[in-house]
Amino acid sequence: MAVYTHLSAEDLSDLIGQYDVGELVSAKGIAEGVSNSNWLIETAGGEAGSRFILTMYERHIDLADLPFFLDLLDHLAARGCPVPRTIHDRSGAASRKIGGKTVALIEFLPGLSVDAPTPAQARSAGEALAGMHLASRDYGGRRANTLGPAGVAALFDSCEGRLGEIDPALPALVADHMPKLAGNWPDTLPQGIAHTDLFPDNVLVEGDRVNAMIDFYFACHETLAYDLATTHLAWSFERGTGQFRPDVGRALVEGYETVRPLSDEERAALPFLAKAAALRFIATRSYDWLFTPADALVTRKDPMEFVQRLLFYDEAGPKAFA
Amino acid sequence: MAVYTHLSAEDLSDLIGQYDVGELVSAKGIAEGVSNSNWLIETAGGEAGSRFILTMYERHIDLADLPFFLDLLDHLAARGCPVPRTIHDRSGAASRKIGGKTVALIEFLPGLSVDAPTPAQARSAGEALAGMHLASRDYGGRRANTLGPAGVAALFDSCEGRLGEIDPALPALVADHMPKLAGNWPDTLPQGIAHTDLFPDNVLVEGDRVNAMIDFYFACHETLAYDLATTHLAWSFERGTGQFRPDVGRALVEGYETVRPLSDEERAALPFLAKAAALRFIATRSYDWLFTPADALVTRKDPMEFVQRLLFYDEAGPKAFA
């Protein structure tokens, strides 16, 4: 959580001058995102609103995918989804270069990221997620999920047998669960554009209502029920204790189904898909845990938190979604 | 530059509810300040404006000094100085506790911190600094400068003979210049409330005009001409190259004198005071360089940058202010 690159006020003013948004009057580097630098930008005298998030893509993101992410925001916003629009520059471009790095200007939407979502907030998030799944059906962009079963397996391989350094129980657990994932993916379920990372920090709420879904940089073509299972995994456990919150999980799925009802096959697949999602976060967090330099400006997240959730879904089965 | 403490949206909403500023609708951790956590806060439905900076005092600051800093902002703002007001809670308190830590809510003022100030901006900064010196004459609070000559000497002592690890030339340079500082302070010059850290990053400009002076956490009772000399040291050298910018320095002093003309004694003391200020920053940066853990979330600043400036003032003498 940091700003990795210094941009002077002069650089920022020149950059903002390339957009039809008025003059730059304030720019604060914000402590959000682990792989990008972000500034909260304020302008005066423009037509397109006065506050924006400027994102500089530092690493992790394949820039070839950027048009997929940025155009998706426009596509969804135009269809009434609560997502920020991409602001285009005077030449119509969705991204620009500054000092050799790529930046994009995104609409600022107010709202708070809650740590302990209420059932009402989870219901609104489920509705927003389903609305996004429907609204993206005619989106032309394509991006494969690089963190599907094969990507997750490759990440565990990259950990080079060092998972035991994180926790002595982790190697056996991964050896037990990964083979169940491989080859068993429910390929016949409906696919579409999935967010795949809709944690409460990527949702801004105003009271009970979702005002924005943000950070679409893992969005991809994927099984839609997997996106719901991922969101269930991300929302339904108490921060700190890890305790399952059935009321929150239930409200999320109910909210989702008011907009896009699940088929029986999708519902039956949810426990499998939630475990697949847990393995995805165990894999990325394990890799980051082992290979993030100690002096990096980011806080390492504990992979074992998701081991606990994986074991919960494994034991509860369909009851986790009842 | 980081947010050191996690405050949940729930914590923040409760906290903001203690002030008469409306409901919290957005909170972004901002990457500013090296010793405090800061959030840019937005509210709706309040009377006292809608944007604020929430500061959590993490370390470095003696909390006994906090009323001095916070009341000073109110004192100066009430006299038309461009500084943010302190927002008081419903009980009238200027600071509160949350999770054992002290926080204060400060007015947000727009503006940009420039890297390469123009002469016009330096002139406006000089005017604002002098205006602050005049407006604080009837301020009742008192705080001694902990980074005067004795404090600077103590900091160099704390470096335990390790200055040579920073640069082989540094020990001899400090041994040469520190004795000239001790005992030669011009005690007869006018004193008052000084900012003592008015670098361009602590000034927010809109075009040529200073819209805010911020970060008063080094403010103290001090020789006023020392504050001007410190600001000259902070503004008149090009970032990167360290090249002296006489036009900027001259505009700063001229702007200052349009509001508060210097006496001949004050003018004559400026080179000495600028060297004293350079030693102060060499001392704090050296200490931080040697004792900041490598994994700290802050970027260490090079002390040698101020050695270069010290040598410049030593050689140029009064010509630096001509």
C-alpha cells in the first residue's frame, strides 16, 4: 500500500491538461492497491465531474490487457452498473504514458469499504455482482483467467517445495486438495465476465447500498458461479477470527439470485468452486509470502487464513450455501 | 509515506459521528507524512464543509504539544492566514482517542505541492510566512525548539561516531561547522512562532498563490529570521541537481519583506541562520539514515543534499541573499 513513483505537481498538471476535466487543483497519493500507484485527483472548471482516481500501472498487470479492463468499466457504467467510468483523453485514448509508465484516469465514486459487511450490504453486493454478469454478456473484450486451475498449479510449483516454511501442514494440504481441482472443473456451467476478486475492500458502500465495485484488474472470462463462490469466500468470514457468517453468505446468494437465478447445476457446484477459489488465494498469498522482499512497501497476507476457509467448505459442503 | 494503522470503515464512521460534520461517505488513506497516518475524509450533510484530513499521531510527536499545534491552526486561520482549521468535536475537544491513539480532524484545503517552485510562488510563500509571523504575535501557546543548536548537537552525538558510514567527508564537516553554531546564536533578534519546516511539500499552491501552509508539527518559539532562512534553504535549490536558484530565493525574501520588513541585524544574520538550518536537517537525516530500519515504510532522505547547501551558504555568505 504505497505510492511507488513520484510525480511532481508539474507532471500531474500537464497530464491532467490532456483530459477535458478542468484544471488540477489537488492531488493526494493514496495508500491503496498493492501493485499500482494511485492518486486522488481534484479539478476545477471541468465538465466531467471534479474528482478522479489516477492509476499508474507499476507491475503485475499485462499492459496488453489494459484495454480489456478500461473498456469493461465503460461498458458496465453505460449499462447502469455501479462501477467508475474510464475518463478518455482529448484524443479519445483510455490510457496514456508518462515517464515511460502507463496511467489511466478513472471516475471517483464515494463510498466506504467495510471490514464487517452486514447482510444488507452483502445482499446489495450480490445484486451488483449478478447485474455485472448480465450487463457484460454483450461485452466484446476477451481475457482468459490466468489464475484458473492451471495457473494455480503453476504458482504452487513456483513455490519450489518451500510451502512448509509458511506452515508445516501446508504442503500436505495442497497435495491433498489440488488433484481434486484438476480435471474436475464444471465446464458446462454458464460463463461470462467475472470480477474474481470482489472482496469487501473492492466494494464501496453508502449505508446498505453498493455504490461502486472497483479494481477489475483480475476480471476475465470465467464460470459465473465461480465469481459468486469467490465473493462468498471473500465476504462470509469474520475478519480476525475467521468465523463463518451464514447470514452474510445467505444474503449474498439471495441478492445475486434476485437478479440472476442460479441453475441447479450452478448451485450444486458452489462448494467445489469455493474450494477452488480458496486454493487460488492460498497459491497467490503463498507465493507472495515466500518471494516478497522483506523491505517491500506492502504487508504480506497470511495464506493460512484461506486454508481455514478451504477446510470449512470441505467439511460443510452444500450446507455452506444453505 | 504510508498509513500505519488500519481503521475500519465502521471505526471511522463512529469517529466522524463525534463531530458535527455530517455522515462519513468516503475515507482514503493518503501517502503523506512520515510519522503520522492520514486519511482524506469526505462527509455529506454537514455544516463545516465536506472534506477533511484525519491525522493519527503515531510517534515522534509529544502529545503534550498537540494543543499547541492544533490551537495554533485555529489562531492563524481566524486571523486570515492560509492554514487549515482544526475541527472540534461536539464536546469542543480538538483531539480524540481511538484504539489508544490520538487523532485530530483538520480542514482540507485544496492546492498542489510543487517540486520546482516559481519565483511568483516563492514570493507568495514569503508573504504567507511573514503573515504567519505577525498573526501569531498574540498566540498564547509556548513550545521550545527541540531542534535548536543544543538539540542538533545531541542528535549528532546520538549518531555515535557513525557519520562516516554515510559519507567519509561528513564527520570532519560536522566537526568543522558545529562549533561555529554553538554559542553564536543571534539571541537579540525578534522571536515568535516559527514553522521551521516550510518546505515546498508543506505548502499547497493554486497557480501562483499559496492556498495553504500545512504540517505545523515542528512549529515552536524561535528566532523569526531563522524561519525565513530555513524556508530559503528549503526552496532555493533545484531538486535533483541541488543548483542554487537565486530568483526563487530573492522572490521569497522580497515577498516576506512586503509583509514584515527585516531589520539590518536580521538580514546580516541570514547566512549564519541558513547554515544552522542546514545543520539541523543534516542532523535529523543522518540520524534517520543510520537508525531507520531497512524495512520501514519510509524512504530515507540523503543528508548529503544539505551538506551541499551548507557549503553553498558558507561560501556565498551575504551574496546568497542579495
